[in-house]
Amino acid sequence: MFYLSPKSLGLILTLFAATGFALKTILAKLAYSYGIDPLTLLTLRMGVAGTAFSSVLAYNLVAKRWNLRLSQKRWLLICWLSLFGYYLSSFLDFSGLVYVDANLGRMILFLYPTIVVILNSIIRREKIALHIWLALILCYAGIALMLIPSFSHSSNNIIKGSLLIFSGALTYSVYLVAVDRYFKTTDIIMYITLVMIISSLCVFTHFFISHDITTLSVPFPVYLLALIMGLFSTVLPGYAISAGIALIGASKAATVSMSGPVLTLVMSYLILGESISLIQFVGMVLVILGVAKVK
């Protein structure tokens, strides 16, 4: 009989999550090749993900595992995290990916642990250790190296895309800090599920205010890409990383997650045909080393 130890299962789940998150960037770039705009793609993605998260919520409510009798303050916090955290972060990330290649976009978003460190030091009024400062310098030097080829092409769009994705990383970091600060309970999965459902509603509201519903009429491959993105790059990795952390701990899970940029590099080459220069590769290595030191 085949048996997996908890440690092995945790490693597999964490690697699956890292692969799913890395795949999101690739799927988005493929969808953009059909001329779809970021908000429409995000709406299709969250249509799939929101339905799945709502099903999880309904099942746990019927099974009486979860209780939604929360305080008004807690509901307001959940709504705030949904609007200014996950929704805004996703929208900025998807908007930026229109202008930059998959590798650069993934690496900029990968900076979020460094932003979390800075935010926590401000909130807790703690000094950042020297070795962490050196790691931060390493990370941002790496991003600067990855941007050098963009300056040679005088492309303002790449700078614009980079700033949008960095803003997404910033808002996502605020989201993570708030979750860690206010939701240290055994019901963390319930809270994250609620945040994802409300974030989906935020995306739908934004779409129907700014777009005509006929915009959702897109080529069939885009629907397929959105389906894969919603399930395998949003819902399943979200739960898998939570389960992986529970089985092997946050430190080991963070180490496995370091494979994300490398997976994006491989998939962008094989699927999108993107290449990376030597100086960009060096920059990517610096970012990975820096983030590893921070984590």
C-alpha cells in the first residue's frame, strides 16, 4: 500500500502551490495574446475562483464547521482586506503584466517578503538587522539589473508595468501583515475564504461599472485559460500552501516556495518562448538569494 509521510505530503503540497502560483503569470500572458484586457481576464478568473470558494463556504456552513456570527469590527476588517488587499493587489498585478514579460513580473511580485519585513519593522517599531538590510539591498539591486535591458530599449511601458506590479506587491504585503496581525486563529481558512469571496465581488463590481457585459464574450481558449487559472493558480494553491505549512512548518514551506521564480523562468521559455539575458539571470539570482535571506 502506497503511503506518504506527513513531511513528504507537505513538501508535495507546497511544491504544487508554488507551481500553481508560477503558472498564473504564464496563463495571463497567454490570455493577453488574444487581445483581452486585464479586468476582463481577472473577472473570468475570479468568476471561477469565487464560485469554488463559495462552494467551500456553503459546505462548511451546512456541516456546521464554520460560524459567521462575527463582530461588526471583524466584518469591516474582512471587507477592508478584500477591497484594499487581495482585489487591488490582483488588479495591479494583472494590469502590469500587460507591459512586462513573465519573468520580470514574477520577480517584482516575489519582492513581497522584503516589503513585509519593512512594514513589520514600522508597525512594531523594531530595528531591521544589518544582515536583513544587506538582503534587501541585494533584492532591489537584482531588480535593477533585470530592468537594465528595458532602459536600452527606452520603453516607458516596461517601467510603467514594473511600477504597477510593485504596487500590487505592496498592497499584497499589507494584506499579509494584516492577516498575520488580526487573524491568528484556528479559523484562518474561513477568514481567507471570506476574503476571497468578497474580493471576487469587488472585481465583479469594478467590471460592471467600467465594462459592458458583452466584453465577456471572448475566444474559447481564454475561457479555458481562466478556468485553469481560477482553479490551479488561485483556489487549489491557496489551500495547498496552508495545508503544507501545517504539515512541514512555515520555514520549510518558504524554502520550497523559492522554486517559484525558477518555475516561471522554465515555463516562460517553454510556453511563451521568452528568453533571458545573462545580466537579467544574474539579477534574478540576486533577488532569490536576497528573499531567501529575508525569509
